[in-house]
Amino acid sequence: DEKEDEKEDEKEDEKEDEKEVHIVTPDESNEGEEQLLINEVGVHPFSQMAADHDQQRKERIGRVRHSEGEALTKRYQEYLKRGRTENFTDIINLQAFYKAGEDVHGRQIVVFVGQQLPATKVDMDKAMCYFVHVMDDVAKKPYVIVYFHTEAVSENLIDSTFLKDLYTLVDERYKKNLMNLFIVHPNWWFKMSAWWFLTFTAPEIKDNVVFLTGVQYLFDTISPDRIEIPKFVLDYDQQLNGQSYYTPRNRAEATTVSGDL
């Protein structure tokens, strides 16, 4: 009886051993390795190094931009300070840039007359200082700019590098509060240049730019007695459009910069 009991115990042990033994197939082995690799994604030292590098790069860019912003603010403040004592008589006498009255919405009007600016001869750094001196208060509230391109030639055109520098110098008030930039009597080449500058350098104000083929189209929003327009501009406008054209209330004759050139 004892021998039979021993045999039965041996058979039970063999069955238990068979249950515990499991042969890992190649497919199961691959699945295990793949799962292990998946679990280690982002944990590998190389992944951590890449993440650290990206973070460091973002921090460097942030520091550079902060430093550039501080430098621009300092430069702007220097222009403001200089403007309090600078003699701008020569710039003022050009009558190329001046404040006018207010439009029908009570917004300050600022006028540029391209033909009266000898851009190749005037001290443009001093001109920038004068711009900041005049515009610092204006830009605190909504305002509009009227630029007359009438009879302007290459000597009157401001270099694009200067414009980009000026646009970078001024703060967000200038861009946010510019309600309209009216460009009167633009030619095809000027419109192309303006589109390029506005698209790639000043997209924030692009939708506020309006090209006008005649002076009277301004009078939808600007009363004639609220803006001083040079006589040669009015003479040119009369030759171009005659005396019998009227300002369309819907400004159908005006084209935005994003429209057809």
C-alpha cells in the first residue's frame, strides 16, 4: 500500500511540474521585447537629453527676445528724452509730417506728404526722433494716418530698412490704435512695395490700410476742414479726377491692400 501511495504522489508531482513549465515561443518573446521598448520610450537617456536640449533652446530664445525688448525700450526712451531738447525746426519746415484735426469718430489725424520729404538728404535718425516725439502721445488713443504719395519720386521714398527699424522700435500701442492708414494717389509700384512690407514685416496693420485714387474719398470719414492738404496735391487730384467726382458713401472706389493691386 505504501508503494502505491508513493507512486500516486510521484504522478501528482509530475502533473504539477507540467503545469508550471511554459515554453516561450519566438512570437511571445518578440511581443515582450516590443512592450519593453514601448515602456521605455521617453525614459531612455537620449530622449531625456533631447528634451533637455529643446527646453534649453526655448529658454535661450526667451532670454534673447527679452534682451532685445529691453534694448528697444531703452532706445525708444532715449529718443523721447532727446526729443524734449532737440531742435526740430528743419524737420518741421519740410511740412512732410504733421498733425491735423480729428476725423468724424474723434480720432487724431496724422499726415505724411511723401513729395515733401527729401529722404536721401534729411537726417533720418533725427526724423525718427521727431516721429517718436510727436507720436508718443498720439498712439495712446485710436488714430488715423493719411499718406499722400502724390508726385513722389525715388528721392522721396523712405528706405525699407528704416521702415522696418521704425516698426520694430515702436510698441504695441502704435499698432493696436492705428485705425486706418489711407494712402492717396499710389502708383502700381508703390502698392506692390507696400503689399510686400505689410505682408512680411507689418501684418498686424495690413487690414487697416486703404488705397484711395482720389482726395475726395477721404471725406467719408474726414471733413475737408479738419485736414490741411497741400495745394499741389489738390491740383494733381483735379487733373486726375476732375471736379465732378464725389466721395462714395460705401467707399466703393477704395481698395484695401489685400484686394486687387
